Amino acid sequence: MRRPKHLWSLGSRDGLADKLARLQGLSPLAVDTETSGLVWSTDRVGALCLAANDTAAFIFGDALGPAMKWLANEVKRKRTLAFHNGKFDLHHLRATFGLHVGYPVHDTMIESFIIDNRGAGAITGGFDSHRLKDLASVFVDEDAHDPEKEMMAAIRRRAGVGAHKGDWPVLLGTEDEGLVTTYGGLDPWYTLQLHLQFIERIRHWPQPEGDYPSLMSLYETERWLLLALLDMEARGIMVNREFLETWRDELAIKLTKYEKRLRKLAGCEINWNSTPQLRELLYEKMGLESGSITDAGELSTDEATMKTLAHPIGQAILDYREAFKQHGSYAVSLLNAIQADGAIHTTFRQTGARTGRMSCADPNMQQQARESGVRKAYFPRKGLVFRFADYSQVEMRFAGHFANEPMLVKGFNTDPEFDTHAATAIKMFGVAVPTS
């Protein structure tokens, strides 16, 4: 079914209970929110979008409060819920209405990723995408993109060129209100239809020979992980603002010093972050030689090349770049990310890397270089402590396990200090194994 049999716009309490009754039953309940923006700590839910059975609804205005109470009762009954990018909606539901879902939900973005990390691109041959409309246009409704395009065109007509999806309320009470209803109601409908397809694929995924976990067991782990990440993001990490401010100011002084040195070495002023200007300065005006060429056929200005320049300006550029990165990427960006509770609330992405690793953004807390000193800015809440843990040669352990390579298996099982690279070299070159 490409579109729901019933698609309702519910803005008042009149007849609401009867309409919500159409969403009861054994069907999973797909949930989506329309919000005033993308930041759950400051933006709020303005509409609740639901889909189940053959029905979808866009709920707002006076109907929103009662509908949320109905949804809270469904959660108490542990109704099966399906979302797309569920953490986003769960954050907003908790922040706006205090609704906490304490059991695993389904997430079609994660389902899509573990089936094929290329998402819609696996079918279309196009770019990788796990976005709802891209998936829906392949698996549910080839015209899935149209309602959003039509709604956005109407929003821009009424709110101006810079309008965004969070401006959807400008269409309420106008002849374009139906565009919001269609767009909002179809999102959970598409989510529901994708989930019904994807969960069956996961459940019946061909199992390879051997003692391997099923795809369903992996998906169940990801469902629980979603809840853990939700709480991690909501709690955030406490930050010493004073430390970052002092560090930022010190880095600003360093940058001024490095810029002065660069001007002296170069004999002119340029934008030191501009690759074309730097290339012109080094290789045309100063006549220096570069041993490397970029893929585009240009003389390189990368780190390796700067280290080999036969001139002190190479190291001066590297010093400037490091200070610039620490000032902008760490000190300033982290200060801007601190919220009213004194913490940074980052976003962890379960589908952020094709390899299956998690990624992190706004800001990226997974890449806080030890040598930069930035880790000193973080501290645990009262009564808690930080614990540091890291995998030891995890890729090589996997390689040894799946290849059943005797040297690796024995080394990892018997020697806590086992060095795979040294052991490999010893075996390749026939060197005797050290006894001490």
C-alpha cells in the first residue's frame, strides 16, 4: 500500500478519541515528531505524527495534549514502536512532554544500515543514503519526495527564502494546511511500511555456516544501544569553561606569534589557510621545490610536504596549522557547545560510518587528541569517576580468530604483551624469538 487509507489532520479534541481508536490494535505504532528545530534541548514538539494499521494522523493544536496522553498509555502497555532516526524523536518527546520510553524501539534507519550499509543506494546504484524519503521512494512510494517539496515551496512563499521545515506552522489555517498534513502523516506511514519490510528481511536473513550470531541478534544489540546513547546524550559531559577560555586566549596569542613569524619568513601577508595562496607563495614567489603532487595534479602543501621543504617556513606553517586547529576545532567550538547545564551534549551516530563504527558530531567528542591537552577540560559529576578503556589490537584479534592463525591465537591467549607486528617480522625473517 503506497499511501494510507486514512490520513487525518487532527487539530482539536472533537472526535479525537474515535480517531485514535483507529490506531489501536496489534500493528506496530510508527511515531514521528514535527519540531521547531533540530536541537532537542531548546526546540519543542509542535505536532505528533502517528501511523498504524491503515491509518496515519497529523496531530497538533488542542489535540496534541490528549494525543500525548494516549501515546503515554501506549508506552505503559509497551506497545511496539517504530521510528526513523529514533533518538531525535525520543529526545524531543522527553524534553517537551516528559515522555520516557524505557524499552527498545524499532528504528528503520538502523534496520536499513545493518541490512546494507549503502541504504537506498544499494538498489538505485546512487549515493549511500539511509534517509527516510530516499528509502521510502525505493521500497514504498516512488513519489515519497513530493509532499516535502510541495510543503517547502509553500513555506518559502509565506515565510521567505531562508525558511526551513521548522516553519511549518505558517501554513496552518491557510489553504496550504493540507500540505503539512500530508507531509507529516506520511512520514510515520513510510516508517511503518519500511519497518514491516525490513524486520522480515532481518528475521529471515540467510545464516552462514558456523557458530555466527544472527543478524537479528545484532539488531537487538543495536536497539538496546540506541537507548544507552539516548541517555548518554541527555546526560552529556561536564566541561570546565574557565579552562577552555584560558586555553582559547593562550592559543590566540600563539596564533598571533606564528602569523608574525610567517610574515617575516615569507616577506608578505597572505591567508595562511588558503591552499592556492600558500601554493603560489611557496612554489612561485619563493621558488621552493615540492616532492609531491595532489590527485588533481597540483603541487602539494600537505603535512608530509611541509616537513620536507628546504626552508624553515615549512615547520612554521605546521606550527600555525596546529595552533589554528586547536583554537577553532577545540577551544572555540567546545565553548560554543556548552549548554545551560554546563555540559556538552553531543550526538552519537550508529549509522555514521560504513564500517559499522559509531561516529560523533556537534561536536565530535570521539576525536579529542590527547596531545592537544583538551581532555583536561572534562570532569565527572559529583560522586562519579572517569574510567578509561580501549581495545587492545582488536582488528588483529578478529583476524586471528576468523583465520584461526596459530601464531596469533597462541600469542593473544598466552602473552598479555603480545606484539603482532614484532611476531610477524620474527616469523617472516626467521629471527629467533627473544627469551627476555
